[in-house]
Amino acid sequence: MTGTEINTPEQIDRVLLRAIAEDVGNGDVTTSALIPENHTTAAELVAKEDFVVAGLPFFKRVFGLIDSSVKLTIRKKDGSAVKSGTVIAGIRGNTRSILIAERTALNILQRTSGIATLTSQFVKSVKGLDVRIVDTRKTAPGLRYFDKYGVKAGGGHNHRYGLFDGVLIKDNHIDAVGGVGKAVKKARSGAHHLLKIEVEVKNLSEVKEALTAGADIIMLDNMSVKMMQKAVEVIRSKTNEVLIEASGNMNLDKVREVAGTGIDLISIGALTHSVSAADISLKFGS
Amino acid sequence: MTGTEINTPEQIDRVLLRAIAEDVGNGDVTTSALIPENHTTAAELVAKEDFVVAGLPFFKRVFGLIDSSVKLTIRKKDGSAVKSGTVIAGIRGNTRSILIAERTALNILQRTSGIATLTSQFVKSVKGLDVRIVDTRKTAPGLRYFDKYGVKAGGGHNHRYGLFDGVLIKDNHIDAVGGVGKAVKKARSGAHHLLKIEVEVKNLSEVKEALTAGADIIMLDNMSVKMMQKAVEVIRSKTNEVLIEASGNMNLDKVREVAGTGIDLISIGALTHSVSAADISLKFGS
Amino acid sequence: MTGTEINTPEQIDRVLLRAIAEDVGNGDVTTSALIPENHTTAAELVAKEDFVVAGLPFFKRVFGLIDSSVKLTIRKKDGSAVKSGTVIAGIRGNTRSILIAERTALNILQRTSGIATLTSQFVKSVKGLDVRIVDTRKTAPGLRYFDKYGVKAGGGHNHRYGLFDGVLIKDNHIDAVGGVGKAVKKARSGAHHLLKIEVEVKNLSEVKEALTAGADIIMLDNMSVKMMQKAVEVIRSKTNEVLIEASGNMNLDKVREVAGTGIDLISIGALTHSVSAADISLKFGS
Amino acid sequence: MTGTEINTPEQIDRVLLRAIAEDVGNGDVTTSALIPENHTTAAELVAKEDFVVAGLPFFKRVFGLIDSSVKLTIRKKDGSAVKSGTVIAGIRGNTRSILIAERTALNILQRTSGIATLTSQFVKSVKGLDVRIVDTRKTAPGLRYFDKYGVKAGGGHNHRYGLFDGVLIKDNHIDAVGGVGKAVKKARSGAHHLLKIEVEVKNLSEVKEALTAGADIIMLDNMSVKMMQKAVEVIRSKTNEVLIEASGNMNLDKVREVAGTGIDLISIGALTHSVSAADISLKFGS
Amino acid sequence: MTGTEINTPEQIDRVLLRAIAEDVGNGDVTTSALIPENHTTAAELVAKEDFVVAGLPFFKRVFGLIDSSVKLTIRKKDGSAVKSGTVIAGIRGNTRSILIAERTALNILQRTSGIATLTSQFVKSVKGLDVRIVDTRKTAPGLRYFDKYGVKAGGGHNHRYGLFDGVLIKDNHIDAVGGVGKAVKKARSGAHHLLKIEVEVKNLSEVKEALTAGADIIMLDNMSVKMMQKAVEVIRSKTNEVLIEASGNMNLDKVREVAGTGIDLISIGALTHSVSAADISLKFGS
Amino acid sequence: MTGTEINTPEQIDRVLLRAIAEDVGNGDVTTSALIPENHTTAAELVAKEDFVVAGLPFFKRVFGLIDSSVKLTIRKKDGSAVKSGTVIAGIRGNTRSILIAERTALNILQRTSGIATLTSQFVKSVKGLDVRIVDTRKTAPGLRYFDKYGVKAGGGHNHRYGLFDGVLIKDNHIDAVGGVGKAVKKARSGAHHLLKIEVEVKNLSEVKEALTAGADIIMLDNMSVKMMQKAVEVIRSKTNEVLIEASGNMNLDKVREVAGTGIDLISIGALTHSVSAADISLKFGS
């Protein structure tokens, strides 16, 4: 695995094995019928457009899970920008094994690379500003680890992984408790002491309430850039400790303007919920 | 489950439970700390743009898996077009349960509806022509069943599910065997007798070879519309039994022209590999 | 794995591990108490009657799953006929491991070889005729992959694997739809285009209906040889494209007569539902 | 569950779900295409030969796992002899569900009934003699629980379930330890105190050794009836406490003669390794 | 489930099912042989010493997983102190089911109650002081959720659940990075923004380093009470924002003195690594 | 694995993997953020008190499951007494891997060693007497294999593993059947013939009943030493074949007196239900 992310290989394998199982089922009827058992081949993994590559360890592992004798030579690092035509990896081994692994391996690589590519565009858009592009929990069911991996490879940062490793208080929580102040206090008492308390706010009066309540992070939800600007001023006039996060319907056109308000983080659901697969293919016989 | 698709509920549950597990982990720290155990609430599932809805049984089941006492009233059928603002479902029950289920349930519904929506646009584009829009194996790893479900809800048809339930002979198979003719013959002998034999071809000479070899389906891969036109003529001059499939880099602009060549099927990877999540959200307190 | 069959090793391992688990449970109390931990032994796998061997890769894998240091030398190929007394394999390694693996490994090998042996008797009976002996879905629960493997090793062919990879229309389907013609048409529209349509018929009038409806395969169910003969004539007078399958209560006495009617396939449930284990044992100290 | 056998339903369900999964895969393409979603039907489970029925709870559970709304009325008890033509159960409910469950439910019922039937024949053969017919570990991989259930339903008794719940010392154990006496002593010390010690012997001198060593059970392996007779005399002249078991190549012709020697148990591998499926089928529209 | 803890029932069930499986295996041979299938009984869950009860939902669920018709009437709440002789619950239903569930249900209840009891003793010892008793990751393998549940029921608080939901920098991390300051900065950048940064320190100079580096929480590891006192003074002279945690070899004798130094949290491994089972038993026939 | 215990490695791995999963979850955030990917380290496993070590194969395997390149040099054997300060093992390899494995590996080792240590104290207390110290089914849920392993490493013996591999008749069984005599007879008929019949008795009249009924083992439950003495006399006056087991509230003070009565086995729940973790830690940089 690359970068600052660690996970037990066994857990990753289980996801990949399920993906293999849904494609291969009780066997590849075409390949079984046509390809001699000991036939070998060489192939190249080729970029068919410009993109940021991510997910090569998973790509490689799919082959390993099907046939550990297939050899892969990975020539690029996750997170690097590749040009159309680039040979990203070489593959050599049993033809049956390569054909069976091909689609599953590409599916995971193309999705993860698509995520890295879109993330890197947002990161580039805010270049020079002290702001983090972060993801959300809007990931493909069962693929959160991989989706968030793509975000990091593209230069983004991860938000909390799930409901279990971060406190984020929303409207409904506040309503049930009876006010922002009470909510922040209850959260501090109920959650373990290594977690910060983040609160979602919709307007300036809620911003002030959150500040007074001692929130560690204030999320400005779906605000206009103008309102965000004022919110930042209100907060920064009181403290530099609190983190400010902007959230809601972000796109490449307006992200730099939003970043310019002085916020610390911009969270973007589209990074993982609306992914365009990077165009990558295996070229055989090379 | 809707339409002509059947699957054991237990298999679907397993996918949903894994998606829940990756989000909830060892518990929702925010909700546990803030929402009283017996607090109840009502919410509505609201469309925030126009789209074709798909995946409501899965959406509902996520709530059921977390808390069988939560009541959902589904007001729309999978496959129906909904307008922005439409209330698709009502939800009533334990607040903790609803908050914990919310994101996972939405993630699956938004993806599947996104797939149905794009599919329906392609289907509309070829309205009146005798052609099927079909999917591919380019699905999100672990989600093939759900992705293909979305395609059907959008009016498309499914291609083979995986490597196990259909014979599709590609270049590499042909090279290893030594010619289209030999490949088709070997496939007929090796695969069970309920499977047709489909062959991928790249030019007119391969089309003729495939015809002679007795292929049941001929896939025209990445051909120009002009070449497709000729291929159809060559094939139809010989037989009406063989199915003709067009494949490769399809988009909404050219799909009708392609369909006009007289082919039977158009397979489109983007239906499932480049999905834009439909914009849907839960509105609480309604 | 042998022949034209491919499956991910991980799926096969799971079945074998469950078989090991049900036998070994929390440990072999006899062996633990009696055999010194580092004791080694040599043994031979010996045929105790004449049969067709099948399942050697599974036999070997059981030992590998328990102790990868046990060495097996396989001397026969799956599908070969062995005489009583033949040494099929040599085994050498830790005595505890060999004793623990022995029964599970033999159970799978004896069943699969039993299937191959019976299949090969049917295949021999129709020697020289252009007909395939095929299996059915009447397999031991959880062992379909292995049972169908045995059929292939014995020279037979596989029918569809399960309900998912082949269309076979029966009485009940036809009744629910309202006629053979409608059923075939609906099946073509509902199933993906790589699947042929097979219809089960009970008499000549149904044969004609199926023909008219354009079925790809017609299964003659439980017909007398005489009626089969007529059915073949009716069909072949119209087309050579349609496959004809005979099904129901087949035995070694009448199979050649049935094959002589000109049908293409004979499906036999007994191949897998009424198996006699081949007599094979481990001889230690050799 | 019937009789004196108990097992957690969850463990049985897991085996049945895997059997369902291997048959249904990603869906029954025929039924999905042809049977309307809300179509209902009635069917009867009919005996097509005389046999002893066993496995009805599993048969019923397969339907329950696929669709809990399908209603079954079981009319016979496991272990009862049924005549050809007997209606064993009535089934009523969703047609799709019934068609999908049919084969898996029958496969388990036919195998288990086949086992019960053969067992009951052996039991009848020794009627009036004080001897138990017992099974072995020669069961279909993954189906031991079900196979042993069939034996009990047929009037037989179970031997140890696996390697973990009974001590059975064989040649190889004795050789490794250095004699029957040492082996029995080591087994008593190594195994927990609730287990008896059984020893396999091949001739009269080993019988004596085993007796002297204090074995609780002596298994006469592959002896002639004459030798068995002498072995029983030798043992009974010393003690009535020790159990005597006969093992090896038993059949219906000689079992009564063997039983007449005065042994206590006869273990028979064929009960479970060479099963003929009982002929049972679903009759629809009844 | 009680209190502020939430977890999907499915995950808890899986742990309980495994515990049942290891005890029941292929069946309770004694109960199967002796208790008639439809025999029913009533029993009471009785405290045999004074303790704080915890784990009743798990106790109840074990019965439910084995036989949903068994009725339990829970009379006490988790977290309540019970006296020896107290009837905690009534149980009524199938005798076989109750006997099979008994041991597994008691094992989990006795352990969790033992944890709650010890925790409550520590909590009582620091009564009136503004300090939290917290647990550690020193739990029984596979039982962390249950162990931490016991701590909360006893009035304690949970520390981070595992390595994934809290940053805790130790010696080895600092050494690898090159100093406390660098470590805190790197942790802030690498971990997501909802996590606080805790640092473990061994002496006063490290306390100062951690303070300067901007740590959110400082853990005083294995310090004398005197040194702790000084550490608290150093920290509080600078800021009231930083949390102070004491850790290492705590016991009931010294915990109040430690708490008196003004620290915020005391973490205690023994709460979960050295548990004495609470004495509880089922009394039948009541 | 050590001693006379055997289990399939795959089953042990599954337990260890679950323990790893609950600690590591989706990654070690601290280590990921701070430790360079290729950083290596050396560490020593050091005893911090005197104890009997047990569980080293499991300790080692945890590292192997996370990173097979980490090297461990085990210097002590399971079952050996180690002094405080002893280096039990050396560890060398990737720092991230070692830090991630550390806690889980220690948790299992400390518990198992704690069990071995307490067991060895009981065993020492009865030195010279012909009596076995045995465990019970009062183990931590999911850890029975490991808990019983610790008992053997400490010089104790195992009782039956679970409900499936030994017959133990208790009050409730006897009440349901109607007397000790009937119960023993029914158990002999219902259980397989390799199992002995143990009966729990509470007073001398029950002792006599059990004797008459032909029980193989008589368990004296919660008797005074005086009553035990008499029970032994009653039994031994009749037979030397029957085993006598003492059970209930045993401690180190009275165990030798109990053993002196002439009983054969003393079963002690506290060996596994009230464990104190042995004090062991990893020392880095050594």
C-alpha cells in the first residue's frame, strides 16, 4: 500500500475476492474453452487519456489472488499524472489467469484513478491557498476504503471515515437535544476524549452559537460565498483555534473563490459519488 | 425486487450489511451521544433534481437491516421518472436508527438512480428503432447486481452477467487458438449447449470470417458508423438469425445514428463505469 | 485444475476447508494423544478396484490446506482409467498432518472418481455416435462444482451449471405464460442475448409447437424410444440448427438405443445423484 | 429437527444457503423472464418409489430461506416408510419462489432419504439381534450432519461425528507409539476423561493385546465371520464390559451372519458413501 | 442495547453465534439423548454475590439466537448494583434450548458484569472529583465491544476504540519522526481533522515539549504522584484547554490520590485485562 | 502449535484476524501519519513479572498475519516458567507492522499466560498426588481453544471441549427423565458408543444411584471435603473403574485437601473465567 494509509491486507483481499467472484462465478466459459491451460502471454497496461493514476496495488493484487505466478512490473506511482499512451505496467504470465483477472483489475483501477483525477483538479484549482480538499461519506457502497484512497492519491485529504471516528453534529441532532450549546456539551461527554466536535451551521446566528458553545470545527453548509466570508470574519475575530469547513454543491468553477474566503477545508461529495472512470486498457501481445 | 430480476434476499443483504458496516463501524458516536434512545422522528425522501428512480427496495432494506421497526412508505416505482421536489417515500421511526441508516441507504439509491437515468436517456435517443441498449461488465467492484438492476430500471437490457454465463470471444482468444473458425468451433464444444457464441470483430474481413464460422452473435468493436453499415449489409445478406452488437465509445450524440445502421444491440460501458449520483436527500421533521 | 474448467482457487479452498472443519473440529484427539509432533511417514494412494480417477487436485489440496510441507507425487491424470492395485500417488510428510487430512481427502476423491467412472461407462456405451452425455442439477448440495468436474473427467459434458446460466422452459413456465410460443418469445426478451432457449416437451404436438416458436433446443422428456424417434424426424425435417436433448430415467442398458435415434444430447441425473464411491485407500509405511 | 438430534438452526441454514447460492447464482433467468412476479401456485411432494423419508425439515427450510411466505404442509414424519404415490407434503405460494427452491430442496431430501432407506434395510436385516448399525466418517464433504441425520432416521446409530469427539486407534497410531498397550495408555492420558478408547485390530493376537491393554471398544477390521466368531469368544470369556464393533465391506447378504457372532456394532461406510437418491418429485398444479 | 452505545445488531449476533458454535458444535449430546423434544421448563437468573450487572441484552440474545420462542423477563437494568440472591431475570421455554444456551449466555454476562463491577469500584473511589475512569485497548481478543460496554455500564468512559479512531503518539513514533514537535505536526497533517492529538510523556521535560508542540491531550505515563502533580502545574499554568491523562499500574488504593492531582482522566488496563467473573447462575424449576 | 493439541491453522487464523480487525479497523491513524513506510525496528518481548508463558505461537502468528516479513525469534517454550526480566522473544522488521500487531499479539499472549500461570499453581499444590487439574466450559466467548490451550501449557488437563464431545448429566436432565438410572441408560442409547457417561451428584444417596446405574464418571458437585471423603469410600468399595471428579468453588488453599480424598479429577472454573493477564511488554530499540 502507498502513502500514509495502512490497512490489513486480509481486509482488502476480501473486497477484491468478492469482486472477482461476481465476475468469474463458476468459471470463465470462453477462456476455459479456448485458451490452452499452459498458454502464456505478455500484456501492457496503457493509458488512453491523461489522468492521475491510483489503485495500482489493488490492480496488481487482483492478478495475485487469481494466480500468484503472474508477474507485474509497475512503472508508475500512485498519485502521478500520466499522459495518454503511457505504459503504466507490464504483465507476463498464464494467459487464462490474465484474461480472468483483466476486467476486475481494470474496474477497480479505473474508478480509483477517476477519483484521483477529479480530486487533483480541485487541488490544482486552490493551489497556493492554505486550504484542504476533503472527501465525504458519499462513496460507492462497500468501496469506501478504495474511494478514499483515490482522494489521497489525487492530493486531497480524508474527512472522517464513517460514523464511528468523528463527531459531526447536524440539524437533527441539535433539534433532538434542544440547541447547539447543549449538543456540543453532550457530545463532549458522550464521545471519547480523542475526538473533536464539529457542528454544521446554516447561517450567521448559528455560527455564533457554535462559537459560544465551544465547537472545535464549524461546517458552513450550503452558504453563499458572501455569507461564508462573513462567517469567517465572525469566527476569526474570536479565535484562530477553530477550523472552518465549507460544504455543499462545490464545482471547479467556484472552488477557488470559496477557498479565498479563508476557510480551512472544502468537502466535496462529487469526488466519490459522481466518478468518471479513467480510460485505461490492457494491450496484449506486447 | 422489481421486474424480471430475482435474487435470493440473503445475498443482497450481505452486500448491504457490508456497506452498513463500513459506515457505522463500532457505532455512530454523534448519534449515540446526542439522540435519546427512544426518540422518534418522521422524514421524507425528496428528489432534488429530475431523474429516473431505481433501487428503492435496497433503500428500504437498509433501514430494515438496522431496525425492523422503522416504517417506510414507498410512493414511486423503480423505473419511474420523478421531478425535482417529488416526495419519493415517507419514513417514520426511531431517530437513531434513521440517522444511522441514512447515508448508506442514500448512497445505494443515488448510484442506482444515476445509472437508470443515464440509461433512460440512451433508450429515449433510440426510440422507435428495434435496438436494445445493453450494459457491460464495467461495473463498480462488488456492485454488479445493483448496477445491472439500475440499467434495467432505466429501460436498458443486461448483457451477460459475468465471465460464467456467456461466451464472448475476443482477439486474444482467437490468437491463442489460431483463427476465428477454430475458435467458434472450440467454444461450441467446450461451453455447455445452452450458450450462444459471440465473437468480437474489428473489420469487414473478420465479419466474414465470423459469419462463415457460424457465430451466433457478432460484435462490431469500435467501428465507424460507415463500417458498421457495411458490416450489417454483409451479415444480413447472408442471414437474419445472427445478432449484431455495436460496442465502443458510445455517447448520446451519436447513438441514434449507430442504431440506424440496423444493428440489434448497443453496449455502453459508461452506463455503469461513469455514473453521476442522482440528487436525493432525506428531509427530517416532515 | 485440469481440462477446460477454471475456477478461482479461493472458492475451491473454502469448500475444502469446510469439509476439513466438519471432520477435524477442535482437533484429532487420537492423533494428538498418540503421534509425536515431529513424526514423519510415507504413504501411497492405492486403487482397490478398477475405476476412472478424478479429483486429484482436490485430494492434493486438502493436504496442502492442513500442512503445506506434506509432499504429494501425483502419478495419474484425472480422467485416466486405473486398475485395482495401481499406486495413484505418493505422500510423504508429517504423520499427524497426513492422518488428519486422510479421510477428507479420500471422501472427495472417492466421490468424484465414482462420478467419473459411471460417466465413462455411459460414454463408452454410445461410442461412435455423435451424441453428448451430459449431467443435470441433481448434485450433492454444496458440491456442484466437484460433481460436474467428475462428469467432465469421465468424458461427459456439463449441462447448464445452475438456474442462472441457461434458459430451460418447463411445463410450469408454459402454463403460467399461456403457451409454448409466448414462453419462448418472453424468454428471448427477458434473458440476455447470449443465452439460447431450451424447451421441455412431453409429446409430438409440443415438439411441433416448440419448433414453430423458434426454440433453440428441444428437450424430449421421459419419452419412449419410439416417440423420440418420431420427434427427431419431425424436427430434422424442418431444421438442422435445433439441438435435441433426451432426458429421463436413463440407464446403461438402453442408452445406446436412445442415442441411435439421432438426438444430440442425453442428460442423466444418476451421474451425480446416485454415486458409488470408488474404492481407494491410503497405505501407510510404504 | 426430529429425534434426538439438535443443532443450531443458524449452522444448518448456512449449508442450505450455500446450496441455494450454487444453484441460483445471480438469479433464475428462466423464471424471471416467464413467471409474473405475483403468480401463485400449489404443488405436491410425491414419492415415485417406496422409500424411508428423511430430511423434511431441511426440505421445508430451503423454501423458507428463499421466501418465508411459501406455506408447506408436511404430512409424513422423518423415518417413516412411504409407498410410491404417497403425497408427502403440500406446498402453496409464490410460483417464482417455489420454482427457485425446488431443485435444491429436492436434492437434499432425495439424498437424505436415500441414506435412510439403505440404513433401514440393514436394520431390518438384523432385526431381533442386539446389534447397532452405525455409520462412518465416509460422508459427502460438507454434508456430514445431514448424512448422519439420514442414518438415524433410518433406524441406525451414529459413530463418532469426526476426529474430535471419539478416540479410535488405528495401525498407524500403534506403529508410531510402539504397541497396543502403550497406545491405549497414552490415549487415556492425552484425551479428556469423558472419551472411551477404541482400538482397531486385524487378528486374534491383536484382540488379546487390546484386551490386556484395557481398551473400551475393540473394532474387528475386515475379519472373516469365522475369525470374528473367535474374537468374540476370546473377548467375552474375559469381560462383558468391552464393546465389539465389526467393520469392513459389509453388505445386505452377509450382515445378519456377522451380527449373529455376538458383536455389538456393525459400521458400514456404504450407508453414506454410496447413496442412491430416493425418487421424489414436485407435482405442480395440484 | 443500553445507554449511549449503538452498534448494528448483526455484528453483535456474529460474535454470539461464534461463541454458541464453539460450545454446541454439532449438538449437545447429553440434552439430545435425555430431554424430550417438547419438554419445557422455567428458570431464574440469580446473583450469587453482590455486583454490578452488565450484558443483559447479550445474555437475552443468546437464547433468542438458539430459539426465538424462549421468553425472558429481564428485571434489572445494566449498570445497576444487585445483591446476592437477587433474581435478575426469569426464563421460560423449551428445556433443550435453555440448556444449550445456558453456558454461553452466562459466560458473556459474567465477564461483562465482572468488568462493570471493577469499574464501578474505581468510579466510587474518585467520587466527587472531576475525573473520568477510562479503559484501554487491553481487552480479550474479539470481545472489545463487550468489554468496553461493561466499562460504561460500570460508570466508566471509553478511551479510543482501536488504532483507527484516535491519535496517540508514543515513544516509538516520536523516535522515528525526530522529536515531539515534529510528531504532533505530522499527526495533524496526516490524520483527519476531527481527531485530537494525544501524546504520551515520561517526564517533565517531555511535558513541556508536548505543550509547546500544541498537543491536545497529554498522557502522563507511569509517573509518580509527585511528578504528576508537577506536570499538572506546568500544564495548567499555560492552558486549560489541554486534557491530562494518567496511565500505568493503577489500583484501588492509590487511584484517589492520583485523581487529586487535578488530572482529567485515568486509564486502567486491569478493567478489562484482569477480570473476575461475577458469580451468577441459572436456577431451574422455579 | 505445541504439545498434544492440534487444530487447523486456518481456524486459528480466523480468530486472530478478527482480533486484529477490531483493533486496526480501517487503519492505525497514528502510525500511518508518523512512521515512514520503510522504517524498520527491533524489539524484545520482556517478562515484567514471574509467570508461566503460553501462547507464543499465537503471538508470533499475529505478526505473520499482518506482515510475513517481520522476523520473530522465540526463545522460550510454552509451558516454561519465566522470571521477571527474561527476554522471551526478539522481533525485527517493519516498524509500522510491529506497532500495528503489538497490542493484539500481547492481548492474546498475556491472557493465555495468565491462565497457564494460575493452572500451574494448582498443579503444584497437588504435586505427588494422583489427581488431574481440569478446566471447564467457563471460558471467554470465542476463545475456548486458546483458554484450554493455556490450561494444558500450565500442566492441567482439558475437560470436554463443549456440549458435543462428552456426556455430562446434570440435575435438570435427571428431573426431565425421571431418575439417575433412567438417565444413564438413555444417555448410553442416545449418544454414540465412544462417549463415557458422567453424572453430577449432590449427596451420597445420589452417589449410590449413579453407581448402580453404571455411570462411568461421577462428579461430586459442591460437596464438603468430608462428604467427598465418604463418597470416595462408597465408590471405591464397589469399583476401581469409575472416575471421580470434584467440582465447585475450588481455591489454592483447599485444593490439596480435596485432592487428598482420593478423587481423580478436580475441575476449576476460575482457571479460565477469572484470569489475571501476565505482565509482558514489548521493549523497542533493543
